[in-house]
Amino acid sequence: MKKAVSILVISVFALIFAAGCGGTGPGGLFYHSDGAGSATDRVFSMTPAPSSSVDSMDSTDFFSEFPLSEPWYDEENDEWRYEPFDETDDFAFADESPFKDVKTSPLSTFSASVDTASYSIMRRQIMNGSAPSGMRIEELINYFDYDYIAPVPGSEHPFSVFTEISEAPWAPGHLLAKVGIQGKKLQSTEEIINNIVFLIDVSGSMNRPDRLPLVIESMKLLLSQLNDNDIISIVTYAGNDKVIADSVPGTEKDYLTRLLNDLTAGGSTAGARGLLSAYEIAEKNFIEGGNNRIILATDGDFNVGLSSVKDIIDLVEKERDKGIFISVLGYGMGNLKDTVMEAIATNGNGNYAYIDTIQEAKKVLVHEFDSIMFTIAKDVKFQVEFNPETISAYRLIGYDTRRLENEDFNDDAKDAGDIGSGHNVTAFFELIPVGAGDSGNAGNAVDPLRYSDITTTGSDDFMTVKIRYKEPDGDVSKLIEHPVGPKALQQQVSDNFKFASAVAEFGLIVTDSRYKNESNVSSVLSRAKSAAGEDTFGLRAEFLDLVRRFERQS
């Protein structure tokens, strides 16, 4: 029976693969269950659900558990097996931040990040039975929404700032500080006209069911969110680039859908040529005051043309300065060039998400459409100054590829992260209070410091959070300052703190951080479960299931 079911699944897999290469659009359905009735008993559908189902999904069908990778026959156990293609994956990461002595290095400066790719990559790795690799902890934390209160209409700044401090769950004697910002949600985006270019990788490496077929369905979802007045173009690239559609109005969605359905994969990867063509079209159709954006869908392999990351970054930075932004959707495993995709999105004033299922595409392109498409602030930077009278040492958790020099904070020429409509961003610092132990040495401060003369200030603050940002069409940054006093230290913390800190702790575990201390899965599960809240789309239940699965596999 087990073998028969396996053969049936492989047959369906083959049909979907064939359909994905045939030009009429993929179809079919996979179901997999571990029999426990958990939130990871998912359905994966390569055919998009009707639009009404997007708003009615519950936690039992939000994500797929099916591991989309090539099957091979395990003769010893007489069954088909699925293993991820991870031997050539290339992830962007940097060494994690060490503890820094507040007396010699009182400032922590970093760029905001709303990317989420690491979380869905981690999910796929765990579902495939692989050890997570290439994780950026801030992307795990920021995958989830937190119910921070948005700034009231008419506020001077587009952000509200939230801070909490409590005991560090994994490090007795240490404190954990959460810094969160909530961006305002634009009241009406229908008045903003979109000039969107779909840039789609159709090279040979995309010729798998979890790549081009899933890209096609993702682009259909995005297309469904665009308005009649919007302008849509489609560029593909393989051995050569090809303009499939140029400045087609949003009223022609049926025509654009047919073009998407006809796409097939094959050939080499002239990604740089495709980028150039996409930017040429975006410039030609540029809309003053509109949203001019390229959506790049790829596994990230640019092996023909301008293949160095520096060349690609130079291109996207030049176009970014013209007001054309680029967001990146990553697909597939085994040839995943996470390094390239993260660099393109970061330097192109866009977002980077990894799409492993059609349900993830719905999360990113339907439910988070406004936050992905409409920027409310650009070049958002954080600088946190710690008070040496209360804090001996600190460590920023994650943001290792987002660290900035302290001088960069006041340098308006320095690029940083961008925040979309309704986005929130969360960061954690592990703190060593004064008297709790030695912290070592680090760095030098360069700016005038709030706490440089404690005898004069007499401050009992823990820290001051400073944020710089620019208006979407601005060139001069604005400053927000938020002192964090002793009232921020709480025994009873919010559910936001509990759940986000559980995700951060899990990040320490899966990255095998040298600072994980007493981190453990039981602590993660207990805290996350107690703070799951309403969980409209089942994302937090999904996280709990992933942690349990990781525990079983470890």
C-alpha cells in the first residue's frame, strides 16, 4: 500500500512537471499528512484558488508540507524519497555580532530590514528533513506581524516606536531589549498608479515544478491585485532576454494571464541582459509620483553577462536613484543564489521574499501587497546608544549583513532599508547590566554621546533609540529620538515580546550561535504557544509545528 501511494504521488508529480513545461499553466494537487492533524498537514495547489478563498483561508490549509525536490528510489526501504537540492545553494550571511563594551563602543548602528526570505527557506529545509542553513535571524523575527499601534493620522513621523526590556530567557542575569517600529498604513493606494515590470527567469534551471510553474501562478496572484489604470510589462530571460509585453493596461489581465501561461523554461541565464531590458522599459513608462518597480522572479543564478555581484549592484543602485525600485522573489533549492538576490533587493530599495508554495505567494503578494509595493520611508537606519551607568555590554541579535558604520547614520548618501505601508520592524539586543560580568572590548564611538557625562546628565536610562529616514521622494533624512528609561523593564511582557523572543531564541538554536547559552526548544515552544494569539492565517501555529519537527529531526 505504501509503495502504491508513493507511485501515485510520483505520477501526479510527473504530470505537474509536464504541465509546467507545456505552456498551458500548471495544475494538480499534492496532499501530505503526518497523521497528527497538525497545522503542517497542508495542501499544496499549483492551481490558484478562487480570489474569495484568499480571504477565507484558515490555519489548516495555509502552507504546504510537500517537499518539492527531485524524487529518488530508496531500494533498501522500498520507497520513493525526496531530498532537497542544497549542494550548490549560496547564502548571504556574515559573522554574528559579539558583545561590545559600552564604555568603548556605546553605539550600535544598522539598517532596517523587512526581508523574510530566511524564514520560508528555513521552513522548506526543515520540511525536507535538512538542517537549516544560511539563516538571518532578523528575517525569522520579521516574518511575523506584531500588533504594534500605528502612528495616529497627522503624526509628524510615519513610525511609532515601541521598546520593552525583560530578563533574557536563555541567559540568566542578562536582559533582553526589544525595539519595534510600526509604519503607518496608507489610507488609499488606488490613487497611486503602478508601473510594474515582471522580470521572469525562464532559464533551464527554472525547469522544475517549484520554480517556473510556481512563478507563473505567483505572477497571476500579483496581477490580480493591480488596478485598471496600472501599466504592466513582462520581460523574460534565458539565453537571451525577450519583451513579452510592454506597457499593457491593467484592463488586459486576461491577455497578460495567457502570456504567463505560455512561458516555458530552457537555456542559459542572461540575467544581466534581462535586468537592463526591464529597467529600459521601466524608464520608458516612468510615472511621476507613481510606483515604478521591477518584480524579479528567479532562483538567482546570473551566469551570463554582468555576473559579478558588484556589477549588478552598480546597476540597481543607479536605477534606484532614478526612482525605479526592484523587489526580488526567490524560488527553488539546489541552485539558490540567496547572496545575489539579497544584494539586489537591499541595494534596489526593494524587498526579498522566498516563495516555496502558492500559499506563501498569497501571503507575500496578496495579504502583504501594500507593504511590498508602496514605500512610506526609505533609507531607514537605527542607531542605539547605551548608557554605561546601567549597561555594561550589549549584543545585536541578527542584522549581521545590515550593520553600518556609526558615521553612516548621519550620512544621507548612505543607502539603507526601506519600509512599506503598514510594515513593522523588530530588533533585539541582549544586554549585560552593570555588575553582571566582564564584556570584553570593542570599537570606538565617534558622535557626541547622550550619556558621555553621567555626572552631568544623571541619567538612569538603559539606552536611546534613534531612527533616521527619508520621505519616499526625499533626499534629506529626518530624525526620531526615543529614550528608554527604567520603566521599560518589565516582569510581565507583551505577547509581542514573548512570541518574537521565542523566534529569536529558535534562530540562535538553528544557527548554532556561540551565544545561544541555555537556549532550548522547550523554552521556545512554551513561550510561543502562550503568545500565539488570534493567529488569523495560522502562521504562529505553523511556527510551533516547525519547531516540533526540528526537535524530532535533531
